[in-house]
Amino acid sequence: MQLCGCQKIKQVRVEADISADSLWCDRCLSNLNVEDFTLTDELKNELQAWIYDYGKWIDWENDGIMSNGVLLEQQHNERGALLTAKVKLELDRQYQVVFSPSTFAMKYSK
Ligand SMILES: [Zn+2]
């Protein structure tokens, strides 16, 4: 089954973005459909909740970050790292799984 432009996906990236699925092809950066992977419903729900949580630290109106944005992003990334470990376990031997943490607030605060 072809899920993106690549002939075969070797490496799957876990990354949160606004209204996207949490899995990406690490090579061509296509957003992948979580439903195409053999993940448990429980983990899919956790990933979905994690996506909804993305961007809490972004102050859209003022195009900046919330006052505790760096901390919020950090917590989000810690959760993402845990979820990535679970995805790794469930996709064992099918794909390599890597985590790409959010750096938005970190960049902004500098
Ligand atoms: Zn690809």
C-alpha cells in the first residue's frame, strides 16, 4: 500500500500540527492517515487528543506566544515523546519511528 509519494515508507515521523494527523513520512513530509496504520484505538485517541492540545501556547491574536508558552510547549513535547515510544512499540519492525518536537515557543522566546 502506498501512503505517500515514496515507494515505501521507512521512517515515520510523529509531529503535531494544526488540524493534521500526527504521523508523517519522514522523507517527503507527507501527512499520513493514522487510520492506515495498525495502531490500537486507544493510542489513536491519545494521538488525537495530543493534536488538539497543540498550539495552546500560541497567541494567535498578537502573533506571539502565551506568557507560559514555553512551559506549555515543553509539556506537549514530553507527552509527544511518550506517545512516540508507544507508536514505536505498536509499529515494531514495520517502520522506524522518530519524534519531531515543536519548537515554536522556544524560537519565539529568544
Ligand atoms: Zn514519503
